[in-house]
Amino acid sequence: MFLKILAVVFYLFTIIAAFKMETPLKGLLFVLVVIGVSGLLYLFILFPGISGIAVAIMLAAFILKQGSR
């Protein structure tokens, strides 16, 4: 129960911070990044082996793509 309340407070602060950004687009992008990072962390907790392999493959693909430029 404590973690759910903590998550709600975190998202509330995220929304407040998004409204204080310079432009609405920056606020929207900030909220989307926070949701993406939270989803990734949730995947690590829910499926530690599968998501770890998926993230490692995505990171390796990104590094190899940057190296080929």
C-alpha cells in the first residue's frame, strides 16, 4: 500500500512539474519520458530475466548503430 501511495505522489509531482515547464510540448515530453522509464522499471521488476535480455539487445543495437556512423 505504501508503494502505491508513493507512486501516486511521484506522478502528482511529475504532473505539477510538467505544468511548470516553458512550453506545453516540453511538459508532455517530460511526462512521456517519466512514464517510459517507470514502465521499463516495472518490466525489470515483473520479468527480470526477459526484460534484462531485451534491454541489453536494444542497448547493444544502439551502440553498434552509433559506432557504424
